[in-house]
Amino acid sequence: MSMAATQKVTLQVENISDNIGARVLNSKDELLSGELGPELRELLEQRGVLVLPEINFTDDEQVIFTEQLGEFMPELQGQKVFNISLDKEKNPNRDYLKGSLYWHIDGTMNQAPIGAAVLSSKVLPTWGGNTEFCNTYAAYDALPQETKDQIENLKVKHSMWNTLMYHTPEPSKAELEGYMARGEVELPLVWTHQSGRKSLVLGNTAMRVIGVSDMESALLLHGLREFATSEPFHYAHEWKLGDAVIWDNTGTMHRAMPYDPDCGRLLHRTKTAGVEPIV
């Protein structure tokens, strides 16, 4: 057996900023070897977002890579890869993606939000289309103790129909009923994870804080979102063809920046199942 065959694969990383993001510089073969899975999972929990520059995963390779991050979670229709595109030929349900232009956590209406998600760039936009992230662990940690004490036990009503109001503030009754069919849930404003760490639960599904006035609720939710998405906790990824970006959906928020809806921009998403509810 050659020395090369027995050599341990070493994770090669450079941090993007103090509070969020890291570039993983290993080769595709190393990333698909299966040897780096535990280290990648730990790094993702620490950094929130990992970037694999121009890795050029095929769909099958992206699925194999995603399986190293946790239990693979197919889409509702059973497909393993989801097209993120406003092109109706590539995604018949493109209207649903309009909410992705606003800060959110994927799966707040689920029993457990999804764990990790992987996006690969297949077609670049003609303009715009960066994907932005913020670290809600780091943002919570940086809050003044007075604010932590104020929000510690607060509950927030979340719904899918609230996301509709961001991009279609005057929906038809039928549109509203369709979104309302997903129901509503109450979630803590501060998520105490099984690890003991805490993060903020915000985003465009958050309707109102329970037990306070509408004005106080709006000021609190918008103020916390403004803080959590500010520069110290924020990373904007400018896509290059073939890039892959992974984020810890349980400790970050994300959004797509506006772009030409007719440009054919296409990202392929895979994801892992969540392992804990928001409590």
C-alpha cells in the first residue's frame, strides 16, 4: 500500500470573518471521501456558513456530500435536488421562492427546522442574486444582558401567510387561504439548543410577540433582526459558477438579494433533516 493511500485527509480552512463563514479549500475528491464529515459538521456549527469555491459538484456528488452532514432529507415530491429558480420551466412553484428575498429560517413551520442546506451555482444571474447570511448564535451572544433578560421567555407567533405579506401585500383571498392552510405555530424568541447554546428565532415567518402590544412587538422583532443581520454577524456570498455554499439552518438566517427574474439564475439545493425542535 502506498503512502498516499494511507495518508489522512486534513481539513483545509480559512475563516471569512470573526463571527461567520469559512472557506473550505480541500479538493473535491477529499470532500467526497467521507473522511471529513465529522470535522465539517463541527466546523459548520461553529461558523454557520461554509463556502466551497468553484467545487463544481454534479447533482450526484452534491447528494453524496450532503449525506456526510446528517440524515439526507428529500423534497416533498421525493426528488433529491431542488431547483432554486424564478424560471417557471425550472421551478413550477417559483412564486413560493419570492419569500426567499427576505430574511428567514427554513422550516419554522415544521416540527423541527431542517438541519443543513447545500446550494450549488448552475446558472449565474445577469445582475444581483447574492445570497446573504447572518449568524444568529453570535448575534444572541453579543446582546446586552439586559436585552437577553427581556427576551428570554418571550414567545412569537409564526406563520407562512406572514411571508406572503412581504412580497404580495395585497393578496387575493384565495392566495391568502392557500398560505393560511399551513397554520400557525408559537415558538420561543430564544432557541435553547441541545448543545446549550442559544440563538435568535426571527425572520419573515415571525408575526408578533405574544403578550405585548403590536407596536412593542414590531419594534422588538425588527430591532433584533436589524441587529442580527448587521455587519459583525453578516456574510454576503457573491456567486461564481460552480460554487457550493453550506449553512447551518438552525443557527443562521439567509436571504437572496434581488435579481432579474427572467435571467435563468439557477441554484441546486440539497438538505439534511433537523434533529431538534425549536424550544
